[in-house]
Amino acid sequence: MKKWPLNEFAQTSRTWFAVFLAVSLITLPNLIACFYWLPASQWLFGLALPLLACAFGMRVRLMLWLAVPLVLLVPACLACLFSIQNLPSTFLILALLETNQAELSAFQAPVIFAGLGTLLLLALYIAFVRSRVPADFRLGILGRLVVFSTLLVPIIWDLSCYGQTVSVAAIKERCLSTFPCSTVYYGYEAFSIRSRVQNRKELLDQLTVSQEPEFRDDARRQVHMMVIGESASKSCFSLYGYERETTPLLEQTPGLLPFRDVASTATVTLLAVPSLLTSPPAGKVIESTRQASLLSAYKKAGFRVYWLSAQKKHGTFDTLTSIFSTDADESVFLGGKIDLDGKGTYDATDAGLLPLVRERLQRNEPKVLFVLHTIGSHGPYPGRYTPEQARYPADKDAVNSALQRIRSGMAGDPHDLELAQNSYDNTICATDSLLATLINDLKQTHASSWLCYISDHGENTSTARFGKFMHGMVSRQVVEVPMLMWVSPSYEQAHATKVAGLKSHLTTPFSASCTFHTLLDMGGLSCPDFKPEWSTASPRFSPGPRQVCDSNGLIIDYDQKFPAQQSTTQVLPQQPTPKLATGTPRP
Ligand SMILES: [Zn+2]
């Protein structure tokens, strides 16, 4: 009787089943994620991944022992999946690393569950592997074939569907959506960003800043403000010649200096904001995070520095922007406090920044710099203004549906375009109100002050040929940004040369990367990265080519792509009148 082969088959099947259970346990988050969004094929991909080394001959039990650290991550990932239906992202890990005890109490139940679950799971896993998986068990030919084909079939599928170039991103996406690759990678990314934040404190310690003598009058209070706009298209500001009256308050503000030909350095926030605050040119975000910022220089010169943001601290487009807030003495974020999945909403309004500014102005600190990061004109537009600020009729639900149709390519309906344009113009009215109020608040301090407003990039509107009501692409409306400077009478009196410099360059074409140098110069500050020839306040102003980084990281010479045209230097209209046929201004 050939009894032993059957016994051996039964034994091998039991071992295989035990290996299947052990690997299922260390990749349990993938199985749970299948109930939310993960395709079942990804669950199989995740099962085969830990066995890859075994397919090359490693003993299976050794691999399972090496995978013990993954067991420690499983309960935390399960808690995350049950709470937010997603695996931990870089931004969730960062938020948890930075959160304080009070905020963490909101996650008390999942934290306790994950802690107890970890101990229980670890004990079960060790006992199970020790008793059920023989020490010398290795994969046979069939086992190796199963592992290789489970891993290779989806990769070959990606290659055949997306082509060689795009498939690299598709394969990366496949791995990063699967536990444990996702958690290990995002954990690494979170810790590397965190270490970059720590390095910024060292940068501040090492920074040397000097100040011109005429600015060293301690008896005169100095209160300065930089306001970073969001998706504001210069072509929709009536002070730049737009037919609709969108900026009436700013037009009545004495001493306002509008720069008429400024090109953004990038077409998305993540790439544009760092180049406003630091010296590296277009698209060098990582380099920017390694260099001193405008905030660092003012802080080193003895200013109290505040970063007040209507945006979020963490998220796909936020973390590398908000990193500069760590240079401030105090930072406040009105957007989602803890962004769990990196996709949270931007639900604050810019008006919410006003009480924060006023409260800090009342502290009567002698030297203050505010950096306000607004949400401005970023979609969805109806959430960016109050009913009082809306000058053009735009029902919220109707606007959102119209925008959805326009962005999905159905842009033929003039009524949709009218509604969307009305709502977009209302966001500019809200910016007009915000800036006029801030200037008024600064006036009340009677300090030596300047306010600089510049949008990170613009937005295509209803007149764009492609990509209406979007940004990210290189077009005139996205690249040409509004930049305004206001100086208080006492500032102008004390620093007449700087103000004369500004006034002489209102129509000079320059890049938004000059902002860092201009605003240092406006405080009479100098540091190793400062270039006076890039300051619009300097008589030596000599800006170089205007480079723009598109959303794919490609650097473009803006003036070669869009040769100069008359409309970029329009004369201020004396009496702007709403001429657009689409929409009637509210009284
Ligand atoms: Zn932006």
C-alpha cells in the first residue's frame, strides 16, 4: 500500500494552510480594505508579496519570524481602516506625531483597541507559527510558480495597459495601496518630513541677518503683513481693468501700489508658495525646505512672527507649504485640524483670519510680521465668501453642479459658465473686502507698516479656451498673478527711497520669485540669500528671466511661451462699470 504519499500530501496541505493563515494575518488590513475600496486582486498581490523571498529559496518560517514587526502594525492599521476607511497616509502619521494629548483623546477608543489587539495578535502569531509551520519548510516548484504569477500578472497587466512610462507609476501605486508597503513607505516619508522640520530650527540658529540703520529705530512700531492669495486671477480684478466691479474697496484705498506684470513661479500651490517665501527659483520645493525663509529672517531680526492660515496643515498639497509655519513664533490653521487621509476639505473662510489678526495686533508688540495664507478663490467657490460679499447671483448648489459639468468637459452651456463666473467673481469680492479690512486694521495701529498681497497662482475662468475654472496648466490666467503693495504714511515718510523704488517698477515684468527679496528689503533686512537686484524696492532692481514650473515639474520660460502683449499693462479704469452680459451685480 502506498500510504506515505497521501500522508505527505496531507501534511504539506496542512502546512500550506498554516502559511496561508499566517500570511493572511500579517496582511489582514488588505482584506479589510477590500470591503471599502481595494480590489480583491490587490489582496492576492499583498498575500504573495511577503512570500517573494521564499520563492527565491528562503525558509518560510524564517520569513514569518522576520515579519513579526508587521504584526505590530496590523492593529493600528485596522483601527485606522475602521475609523477613516483608509490605510494610514503620510499626513495622518505626521498629524499623529504632532498632535497633543487633548487632540489624541479623540482617538482614545481606537488607540486602546490597537494597543490590546497588538499584544493579543503577537502572542497568537508566535504560538501559531511555532506549532504549525515546520522549521525547514520551503516552497516547492508549484508554490514558487503561484507566488511569481500572483506578483507578475498584475505588473504585466499594468505594462500592457499603460505603456512603459506610465506603468512605472501604476506599479508604484499598486504597491503603495497595499499593506505593508504603503505603511512602511508613508511612515518613512512622514519621518523624513519631520526631520526636515527639525532641521529648520537649526537653520534659524545658524542664520545671520543684518538690518539697515534707518530701520533700527526702536521707538517706532513696525507691523508688516504678507498675504498669500490662492487661485486669484488678475484678469478678474477690476483694479487691473476687469469690466465687473470686483475690487471697489481696494480701488478707494490711498497708497495702494498694484504691480501689473507679475508671473507666478508655478501653477499649483505646493510648488508656488515655497518660492514666495524662500530664495530658490521655480519648482525647487525640496531645496526651499532646506533654506531660510522670510519668516526666519524677520524672526532673527527680533520680529514676533505669526503664520495664520485658512488652509490645512497636512495634506497632499499642504505639508510642504505649511512646513514654513514652523519658522514662526506662533501658527494657527483654520483648515482641518487633523487631516486623516490627506484629502480633507478646506472649509474655513478667510474672514475667520480677521479676529486672529486683531487679537494679535492688540498685544502691542513693537516689531511684528504676519504671514496670512488664505484660501482665496480656490474651488469650490461658493464656500469662499459670505452672502454679504456676494455681488453676483450664484446659488450654491447650482454653481457646484455647473462647475462639475464644466470640468467634466461639458462646457457648452452659457448659463453654466455665467453661474461659475459669478461665483468666482464673488470670491474676488471677498478678497477685496479682506485686504481692505486688513489695511484699515494696520492703519489703526499708526505703525510703520507695509502689506503685500500676492496670489500663489491664478485660475482659468470662463474666457479660457481649455481647462475652464481650473489651474495647474500654463496659461496667461494661471500664470499672471495680482500683486499689491500698501505702505503706511509713516513708512513712506521714513523710507522714501524704498517706496520710490516700488513705484518705479509697477509696470516692470518680473517673477513672483522676487517677493522674498522685495519683502526682506522692505524691512531693511539682509541675509546670505538676499539679492538686492531682485528687490522691486531697490533702485538696482534687475530681474532675470521669468521661469514657471508646470504641474509636472517642467520649467518653462514664460516670456518665450507668451510674448508680451498690451493687455498685461492696462491703465487703471477711472470708473469701472460692469459690462459682462452674464450676470447682474447685486446692489
Ligand atoms: Zn494655490
